[in-house]
Amino acid sequence: MSVSGGIPQARHAALPWLAGCAAGLAAWALAYSQLIPVSDWLVSLLPLDRHSRLGEAIAFFLYDVPKVLLLLLLVVFAMGVVRSFFSPQRTRALLAGRRVGVGNVLASGLGVLTPFCSCSAVPLFIGFVSAGVPLGVTFSFLIAAPMVNEVALGLLFALLGWQVALTYLGFGLAIAITAGWVIGRLHLESWLEPWVLQIHAGPASLEEAAPTWPDRIRAGLDSVRDIVGRVWHWIIAGIAMGALIHGYAPEELLASIMGKDAWWSVPAAVLVGIPMYSNAAGIIPVVEALLGKGAALGTVLAFMMSVIALSLPELIILRKVLSPKLIAVFVAVVGAGILAVGFLFNLLFA
């Protein structure tokens, strides 16, 4: 088959996939537009007062579950397609040989575009270090990948507006870049576990066969099956917690504990968030409910960042490759950045 004849044939093969995507997006838009009337109808069927505490909690739950799941489906599918442009091998090749500074910025940006969770980011961390990527550059990627990921940004944009999402993106990248640069300047390579330093990965290449559009669409669908399949129960649990906060938590109490006037609320929120385990999709409904009750934005986002970027399970996983001293430095540097973001958010969005 000639090359000139192969291109039209490839385009023809992609048409059913693209048509399916268009139909799926239309169905998604129709379902999203009906969220409010359907949730109101479901609440009206229940034998309870809509304006009671229980009624408010159930209404929040019945509206937020389909809303967050629909948003998650769209964001994860779209970023699954984007992820097809950035395989782990290609990401490692792009970072190898980059000098400190430029490498930190590039690694943080790739961390947003390559949405690996902390569990999958640790094997990548080992691959980066063994390929000669500087330790500080690697940490910038490790911080940005779970904290400034596509789910967090997509849900923040949809639920809280573009100003909050854009500011979160800017501050999150600033933490990843600055923390990675600081850790790199400290020259702490000797604090890695010895077996990590003994691994020497082969050179990573940018030369990879370009996926076709059907391949990219399949990658998006695979991401939906994988990610949504793993986090849907966390989402429902998070929304249930948010519903309880929305219906039952006294506004005055939350405002006094997590309000901008309580200077200690930001460090307290970080300390509370670290032992918890969740992901952006599961914690954002809680963020939405806390904000609806009058909690300060900076305090709530500091809590969210600590849950996502400094969770205890992630630190346990990192112990496989980092010494306790290096983990302590990682927590201290990232924690300081999160505290700064919390206080700055409270000032900017007072």
C-alpha cells in the first residue's frame, strides 16, 4: 500500500471514533443540563422537608454525586487523550539532561500534563533518578503530578470558578518549582536509599510511534475505566461527608475554626490533612461544602493540598526510595509552601 493511499484510509478509519466522541459529548451535555431538575424531582419524592437539615444534606448529595461524576468522566477522558502525547518514557527523555532551574519549571509543567498519582509517580521517580535527572528536578515532578493534576483543576474550575482554579494552578506550580529547586540546591543525593542510586536506566528516547486518533480515544476510554473505576467510591464518600457538613455543621463553628481571622487555622488544616488519604476527586466535594459554610478559601485549599501532596500513604510509599531524613526535608519544604499558599489565598480572596 502506498503512503499517499494510507493517509486517507487512516482518516476514514478514524471517522467512526470521532463521530462516537461527538455523540458522547452531546449525551454528556444533555445529562449535565438536567442535573438540577432531576435532583429536585428526586428530593420531592422523599417524605421530608426540603429545608430541614436532613433535606439539605440529601439534596446536596443527590445533586453533587452525578455532577462530580459527570465532570470527572469528561476531565479524565480529555486528559487521557492528552496523556497519549506524554508517555512515561517520553517524559523521562524530556527531563534527562536538563539543568536545574529550567528543569524544575519543565518538570512541574509535565507533572500537570502527565497526571500520575503518587503511587505511580514513585516508580517514575526511580526511573528519573537512575536516568540522571537531577534530584531537585525529579522532586518538582513528584510534587506537581499529584497536587496540580487535571482532576483538581477541572473540578475547581467547574465548581469554584476559573479565578480559583487559575490561582491554585499558579501557586501549586510555584510550590513544585521552588521546593524542587531548594531540595536540589541542598545536594541531598546521598540521602536516597542506596539501591536507587545503583540502578542505571538505559537512555530514554523521544522516538516513539505516534498513536492514531482511534488509539488516543481508546486511551481516553481506558483512563475513564481505570481512574473512575478506582476513585468512584472515594468520590461518593467525599460527597457524603460534604453533605453532612452542608446539612449539619454549624456555620458559626466552621467560620470560627477555619475562618480567615483564625491565624492558626491554616497550620491546623495542614496537620489534619496529612494523616488523611484521598484524591482530588474525593476531597473537592468536602472543599465545596466547607466553603459553603463560610470556611476561608486559603485554609480549605491548604487542607486539600496537604491531603493530596503530603498524605501519609504517599510518605509510606516514598520511604521505599527516600531516607527518613530526606522525607523530613520533603515534608518541611512542601509544607512551608502549602502554608504560604493558605495564607496568601486568605489575603487575596478575603
